[in-house]
Amino acid sequence: MSTLDRLWQSSATEILQARQPWIETRPGIPYFVTEDGAPWTPIGQNDAISWPEMAGLFRRRDLAAVERHLCWLKAHGVTCLRLMLEYAQGQHRYIERPVGQFPPNMVRFWDDLFALCEKVGMYVLLTPYDTFFMWIRWRHHPYNRKNGGPCSSRSQWLTCPETRGAIKARLRFASDRWGGSPALFAWDLWNEMHPAHAENDPKAFVPFIDDVGTSLRRFERERHGRAHLQTVSIFGPELVKYPHLTEPIFRHPALDFANTHLYEYPAIDKPKDTVAAAVAVGRLMREAVTEASDMRPVFDSEHGPIHSFKDKKVTLPAEFDDEYFRHMQWAHIASGGAGGGMRWPNRHPHTLTTGMREAQRALVAFLPLIDWTTFRRRNLNEEIDVSSSKIAGFACGDADQAVLWLLRTDCVGGGGTLTPKQPISVSASIPGLRPGRYRMTQFDTQSGRTTLDQGSMVGPGDALRIDLPALHADVAIAVRRVG
């Protein structure tokens, strides 16, 4: 029996008895809290209603199997799944067909899923449309005017008044039925908002968010007495092509947190080694948390080897993929992201490996080393001073706390993973901490265990110096002011 299975068996009863609070944000704190004020971190991945681990819910084929799976995830530290109300790769999982009519089998699917999530204590980041397959298979979609829908062209999804009305009606239906549930973490109002959805006019983003987001928030407050958090996700590479999109995505006043999809070719989309992917995540997350200048939470809700899997039909070897996943996760949180990011599996079948679950469990073990409810971090990837050019450094911090992750770049083997033969010594300095005494906790990202606790003093104008005599592959370090 694996460590993960033993953990699940020992904690399943406690999981099913736990109370589930709503998730909130606090002004000036770039992380999430529960309504009780406790820290909450999105740890999870993308799933879909037709993929293996959720398939048993459709027509209630195997509710027990899905419940066992959710308990297993919860016991391994997973807190959140990102799901779409419909998955349009086929023609049998539409949430509306025709427009305005909601098939009983699909409604029952979501009734059962929310009931199970409440029972287990799992959360859902919910987005109303699968815009990727909706675009590719537009000729089949119920919203297509040729099929009796409101929209004459997929390029008018965000601008067509009749389609806007249908979008708001879908969200009202979903909120009316499931919006009272604490298991609903947040609404991703539109998956990968793109100018192509608005006749190539990026200026359409703001009025769409103003209209749809405000309508949903007003409805929820009237119906439930409060509203769930809202965001809009974007396909990250589009920010390079349309840099002015950062304003609505990262700073729109009606959105509660910022959400990007870290797809970059080739380091992330078609990875050849596990280090380049981490370096790319560090750079992209620095840009993202900087753009979210009001200190709202920021995280990546989609990443993975999409080009390798979708276009090249390649499923990465598990050993490579596990390290690629773990490195990206630590680059994400150390650079200031909330949690480790949410992988789109891009595997066959569409499930995460056991090694990826172990990596998530390790990250969860690290979380209590930082007080996330007071951590007003800024990205320090370029401000930290690392003594060796063989080490990539990722960090974020404020005046009292910091997170540092160091990754070797000099020992990538022929298979693209790290193959260190000898440890190397390295020191790193973290600026910006106020004078005082600090506790520095070294953490093994593979085993999920603390390896060393030590104290240090920071004087006026000084940086905190950390000396590591033997770094094998990577290490995470939590820094926290004492007293």
C-alpha cells in the first residue's frame, strides 16, 4: 500500500465530517482565505465531466467511485478542481440543448457533483463554456444560429446582444441551482477570453466583464445573500500579442483575482527538459503578479505540454512529466502565485500521475511554514542574489516573510531531467526584510519534509543571507520573522 493510500484511509472519516466554508479574498492580501479567516490555497488541476475520474457521475453510472476519488484527492491535499459546465469535444455533454433548455441528465450530474464536493470538502472553479472545442466544433454547438441558437458567428460571442443574453441566462440558471453551495470556489466568467471572440476587438473585454460579471453578482446577492468570487482567464501567449489586455484581465475592479494560462512554446508547450519550463514559469509569473498591481491573488489555472500532446500526439514519460510538473509548481508558488498552478493533464488518459499527486502533497506540507493571511509579497526573482550561475532562483517576499526556491541548471541529463552526481555549495541573499530575527526552514520538495531549521539576524539595511553547503537538485526555503 502506498503512502498516499494509507493517508487516504486514515483521514477519509475526518474529511467527510469537515465543515466547508466559503472562500473569500482580503484587500491587499494576494492569497485566499475562508470566511472564517483561515488560509486557503487552490491545489488541484483541470478535470472534465467526460474524463475517466468524473465519468461515473453521468447518468449516475457509479457515484460511489467518484466519491472515493474525491476523498482520495482531498486526503492528498487537493482542494480545488477546475471544471467547465459543458465539454464540447463531443455532442452529448451540452448543458443547454436547445438554448435555454437544460437536459435533466446534465443537471443531475452537477447536482450530484456539488453534493459530493460539499460532503468531501472539495471546491470547484467553474467556467460556463468550453471555448476551445466550442470554437473548433462551432457547427455543432446549440448556440450556433444554424442550430437554432442566438449567434451567427463564433467571432461575435462576446459582442452579440442575443448571445450575451444567453450567457447571462446560463449563469443565472447555474447560480440559482448551485450558487448557494460553499463548494463553488469562484466563477471563471469566460475561459481564455480572446479578441477573436469579439470580432478581433480587445476593447470588448471590459464591457463584457462589466455586463456579465455585474449581472451575476447582483443575481447572487439577491438569491443567496452573497456572491462568489469572479475571474476571467486568458491564454497567456496572447498577452505578448496584445499587451493592453493586461488591464481588463489583471486589474479590472470587478474581478477578485487574476487568472492566466501558462502556455509558452516550446519550454512549456513542448518541453525538452524540466528546467527550462520552470524558468519560463518564473518569468511569466513575475510579469503576472506585477501586472496585478493592487495585490489581488494571481494564479495559473491551465498549463501543461499541450503542443506535445495535442499536435504531436506524444504523452510524456511519467518520470519526465513528474519532474516537469513539480518544477513548474514550485516556480509558480515561489514567484508569488497562489498555490502551484492547475495542470491540464495532457496525458492519455486525461489524469494526473501518482508522482504529480505526491508533488501536490509535498506542496501542501510546505504551506503552514508561511502565514499566507498576512503575506503581502512582491516578486523577487531578479532582486535576490544567488552566488552561482549554475542555480536558478525564484523568490517572493515582504518585510516579514519570504519564499525561496533554488533549482540547479547545470546537470540536465539526456532524458531532460536533473541527474546531479555531486552536490554544490551556494548562498543566496533576500532583500527587503526588516531588521530582526528570522527562522529559515529548508524543505525537500520531493519527500515533502523539512530538512533543516536555522535562525539568522537581519540588521538595518542588510539582506538575509542563506548558505547551503550541499545542494543536490533543488530546495525550497520558508523565511519567517520570529516575534
